[in-house]
Amino acid sequence: MQESKIWLSSPHMGGDEIKFVQQAFDENWISPVGPHIAAFENELAAYNKVEHCAALSSGTAAIHLALIILDVKRGDEVICSSFTFSGSCNPVAYTGATPVFVDSERETWNMDPDLLEEAIADRKKKAGKIPKAIILVHLYGMPAKIEKLIKVAQKHGIPVIEDAAEALGSEFKNQRLGTFGDFGIYSFNGNKIITTSGGGALVSKNQAWIQRARFLATQARDAAPHYEHSQIGYNYRLSNICAGIGRGQLHYLDERIKQRRSVYETYRKAAAHRFHFPSEPDGHFSNRWLTTILVDPDKNNGIDREALRLKLESKNIECRPLWKPMHLQPVFRGAPAYRTGVSESLFESGLCLPSGSNLSTSDLDRVIDSLGVA
Ligand SMILES: *Cc1c(COP(=O)(O)O)cnc(C)c1O
């Protein structure tokens, strides 16, 4: 008989979520408005120690609104991390702008600050203008070299959107990720460290920007008793029910980070002699959203990443290759790309292991057993 499925990263409810949802039902706030939304925004802002927060329908929507507020338009260029999930750069295409991809450095696997500097200089030369914004990602929860990246951006006066979709609760020098850039975004999709079943948030120090995000997210309705519109709006608000789930989930966020870090440690202790596990550089604190390994066939009797993935899959264990770089995606063919080769080699040899905070000891034993490291 097939053993039960072990998922890569599945939702993990703590118990308080249903109380907030029940409250929404009891008070009949079953709509995109309601008291949980503002409460969730305030609680999330307090957790991250950031001034202002808008709760939205997804992380992708949050990035889209940030770009609109930064006035990114057709003909503009926006620099993006190439090593990421498509949700972080698709919104550039929604605005009609062109993404310009910048590759990763070896240590954190995130955007290379030196290459960012080169890319900006080259865009000046080739496109005759500097990029309108930079979207930089903290992948798998690992903080990017954020200080250096922000310094480069500031030198050229380019605003930064920090994609912390995978990095809620991660820190650089004791400051939460998502709070370094002009904007930060979070995702509460079903596979993230906490979930609202689907949702996201946009944060900033700039109150006017966040107010504008809420306005745009609710169809850009002008002040009038009837429906009056002078701008194009979007239906991007988080519902009151989902915000209720989020309020409950926030109660457990610190515990979930501990659990995910402990999953990483368990794998590392069992398998560091066979696979490469990325470590945290000084000052970097990762929520370890997903445990990632690099598979070197020379150290594993010729078994490469794909052979290992198929082996785990045959044992009903869900694993996934690392993100395929955006500059290799057919849909972004033709977009300018500045490469180091790092993301391509990570995609070749990298694997995400089951990393949910709800994995049992026996689940972890089963994965370790299947890795064949004993
Ligand atoms: C999940 C994710 C997003 C998008 O978030 P959604 O809420 O799914 O729209 C963006 N960037 C990264 C890096 C992500 O992992």
C-alpha cells in the first residue's frame, strides 16, 4: 500500500483562526469590508514594526499596486530578481513595462548587488534611461544582501519594492524583511509560512501611498453618494473572512518560524555530509520557509537532483526543483538579462524538501530515509 502523502508545504491551522471566522459570521461581515481587515493590517504592521499596511487579495496584487503608485508605465523598465517565482515579475508586464532581470550571488542566492550596479549603468547606456523601480526578492526566506542592494538603489534614486512573500518574519540585523524598501510585500497564499487561504499585504512608511493602495484596491471610487470614478481601479482587497484567518494565523507565526527552522536543522544534521545546505551569513536570519539542498551527483553515487526528486516522488513525498530563473522562461524571452550563471546552476542542482511546520517526526524520518543518507 502507498504510504500517505507528505506535502512540500501545507496550511497549518492553530485553532484561533476559526474563532475569528466565526465572529465574522456571527456579525454578518461576510464581505470585502469588515472589522477584521483593519485589525489584521494593524497587527501585521505591528509585528513587522512598519508604519502602514494594506491587506490585499494576493502578493501579486500588492506588487502590481506598488508599481502603479510608483507610476510605472508602458515603455518603462523595472529591474527584477531573475531567481524567483513568476508572481514577483508578472505585475511588471501588467503595467506594460519591461522587466530587466538581474541574477543572483552565491551566498544568499538573491540579487547580486555588484551586478545590479552594472545593470543600471548598462540600461542608462542602452535604453537611455534608468529603471523606474527595483523588485528584489528574499527567496525561500533567506534575506538578500539588503543593505548593499538598497545602497545601490539609493545612489541612483531608484525606489525598491521588497518582495518578502516567502520571508515573513525573516530578519536582517534584527530588522524584519519587507521594511527596508520603499514598499514591502507579503503573501498569504496556501503554501506560505502563514496563510489566509489566499491573500497578501503591501507595507510602507509612506501613509499616502498605502491610502492610495486601499483606494485603488477597491475600484478607485471617488467620494460621492453614487459611484464616481476618475481613475481605473482594481478589485484587490482582502475579504473580512480571510483577514480573520490571518489574525488567527499571526498568533502562531513565531512558533511556525521555530518549527520550520527546526525542520531545516533536522535535515541538515542528517544529510549535510551528502548535500549542500545554504547557511545564514552574519546578520541574516531566515524563517526557513522551505529547506533547500544542492545535489552533487559526485557525492551521491551519480544520483542527480532529478533522480532524487523522482525517487522521493515514488515514495509519495512531494519535492520541487528550485525556481526556474525568469530569464530562462519562454514568456520572458527577449527581456534584458544580466547573468552570473548562479541561478542557472541552482536550478540544475537544487531541490526543495518538504518543509511544513506541521510535519511529524515520523514524516521527517521518512523523508530522511528516502534521501538515502544513512
Ligand atoms: C508567493 C509569491 C509571490 C506571489 O504571492 P501570491 O500571494 O501568490 O500572489 C510573489 N513572490 C514570491 C517570491 C512568492 O513566493
